[in-house]
Amino acid sequence: MKAAESKTTTTAQSLQAKGGEQQPFFQQQEERQGAFFGNEPPVAKPFFTPFIQPKLTMRGPGNQYEQKADAIKAKPNLTRTSKTIQRYAFINENQVDKADAKLTPEMKVMASDALIRNYLTEDEFKKHANKQTDYLGNLPGPIKTGTWLRFSETGINILGENHTLVTLQDVTPAIGSKNFIRERFSSDDLSKNPNMKSAYEDVNNEQFKKMGIENEKDKQKFGSESLFPKMGYGLIEGLPYFEKNKNIADLKPQGYFGKPLQNYLKIAWAYSKDNVASVKQKTAAKEVVPGKMAALCAVHQKIEAVLDPFITTLIVDGYLGDELEKDKNKTLFKPLAEFAFAFTEAIVEMAATEKSSRLSKEEREKLLKATNTSPEDKQKLFSDWRNFNFEDMVTDAAKRGVRYAGMGKAHLDYLVKVGLPSNGHAFDMVGKDIIVFEKLTEKLKKIAK
């Protein structure tokens, strides 16, 4: 990993065609989310065949691409038709003439529809029209519909997102790629935990379809973190609500947390079922059972009759606050708190034996000896473990040629702080970079004729 370097322009700004000056734009960030600057890839160079090609007719004199073509003695521009045509394809912010004879049928479509597209070169335009690129496209909506995106043509593009705004799920269909890893998808081998595997797939089946990987046999390769620290983090954050120390209104649709908490409660409960089976099997074989796993097994069996009908019927992507406010569920707070405590204790014990948690020998021994761990220590442990997972998975993905990684903005901030892979490019899809994309799109809409 290389050290992250500060830059004076954002990644998106460095990748946009140089048709006019662009300035950084800033907006209020979410809590714990700071500014960052990504690595800048080289500007794409014009492609030329062995024969000198006539250039596409573009509106506006002296554009950068024309000047460069003139410098290498390319043929003069084709004559532009006098008819005014509404068109939205640009090369370096200069409109392409729909009537140009050099346009292929696919290029003519893009030069005529209502979507803004801005290319660096004629060849890039042609490749995109022929679906030979994986770094250009327009957001499909419903958020920021039509916004023109430009990511790096090489390496791995790492997107920091707000999960309620523009996400990797919106980007991949726009740029035409299925070569990605995503935070929501698991990097774990779940074959030995059948209940957990079933619950995880149930929670994510629609997400698999939306990203075009529902028929992929190996979905593990699309995961960017382990479910275990993620479930632990979710349930320790949820514990104060189960203990009635926080208002469950936060878990309703006006907030975000109620949705992931409900999903990961379902997966955690399913894992707990697998743990019961594992503990019973090990006990029968007279094998050593880790203490906190045995405790989780006991709690699960104690409260299963009460919680199982509730948790297993929770809908995917629903909000837990909507269910907990119902009169019939008022008695579930205590068993939910018992489960969340026992589960997070078991995940702490797991962290103490997992290499990926990066704990020192002393830290591991301390956790294994402790009767219990404070909520604050659990939060930090799980948060750090998750970031280490992202770091490891992005490093691996960069080595195997993965093109995109999507994660919460706070996780990207961590990666930038410790250093991105040498071929990594960071994009702030919450603030600076998405604003650059939006500003350029709006600018070109205004000058289109």
C-alpha cells in the first residue's frame, strides 16, 4: 500500500475533459466523513488508425482536440451543416454534429438523444457507443438521473457512498460493468453455516438481480467485507434501542439505521441457529466449545420460542422501528437485548482468534480472559475490524483486476488515510466528485444547441 497524497483537485475533476475550468465544490458531510483526494490517472490520448481519419465536426472553434489533431496534420474538419440540431454528445465540451458523415449509427444515436455525454477523444466516443468501455455512463436514476459519469479507465475505482443516495448499484449498470466488489455482499465462505447462508441470500436476492449477478455461481467474489464484524457492529449499535435507552423512532423510515439493523438481525439470528447445531455437535464429540459461543447457544435456546417467529417473518429491507412499535411486540425488547448482548460477546471472542482482526497477542489474551466487553470497546473493535476487511479485500481486488469497489464514505476515508493500492482511484460519491459530475452535466445542458 502506498501513502495517500493530498492533491489540489478531486479525482473527478482530474478525469473530466479539459474544456473549461472547474473549481472544487463543497457541501456539509455526514458525521465522521472527511474530505479526501484520489489518485489521478493519466489523461486519455487520442487513438489513430494507420489511416488519417477526418475529425468529427464539433461546434466551437479552437477546442483542445482540434488543436491537437491539427498539430499532427490531420485532415480539416468536415463541413458543418447549417441546420440547427438538438444534440448532446460533446468532445472536450464541444458539441458533435449529428450530421457528420463519420458518425457510426451507434454514435448518431448518442449525438441525438437527451443524455449529456462528454468525451476526451473521437475514439473514446466510438468505443463508448460500441459498448467497449467500462468507465463512462449516465446515472439511470431515480437519484441524479442522467448525470454523466467518468471514472478511471485503468485500475480499481473505489467509490465512497451514502447508502441512501448514489451507490455502486446505480453506477454499475450505468457504466456497464459486473466487475466489482460491494460492501453489502459477503466475502465469507458460508458453506458451513447453512441457516446463515440462506438468510443472507434471502436478504440479498433482489440486490443480486439489480446488479446482474443473480446467475453467478460464485457470489463470494463480489463481497468486500465479512458479515461477522458487520453483524456485531449492527447489533451493538442496536442494543440501546432494545434496552429502551434510545428512541425507536430512529429505527423508522425517517432514519436509515432501522433497515440494515433489521436485515442483519435476520442474518445474525440465522447464524445463531447454526451455532446451536455446532455447539451440540462439539459437545457430543467431547470437543472444546468456546465459552461465549456456548453462552450464545444457551441464550438462543432460552428465547427461541419467543423471537424466532418474529425475526424470521421480518421483511427484507423493512424498518425495525415499524415492527417494534406494534403493541403485540412490546414484550420483545428484553429478549432482543439478551440476544444482542450474547451475540456481540460471541463475535468479540471470534475476533480474538481471527487473523483478520489484526489484534496483538496481548489484546487477544485480554479479550479471551474478559468476562464481558464494554459497548464502547465493542464498537471500536468491530469498526476497526471492518476497515481492516475493506483494506484487505480492496488490496486483493486491485491485484486480480477488479474495476470497482463500493462502500460507505467513512470506510473510503480510512482507505485513503492508510493509502490506496497503487492503481486505486478514490471517488467521493457523497460530496466533491459527484458534485463535479453534476456541475459538468448541467453546464453542458445549458450550452447544448
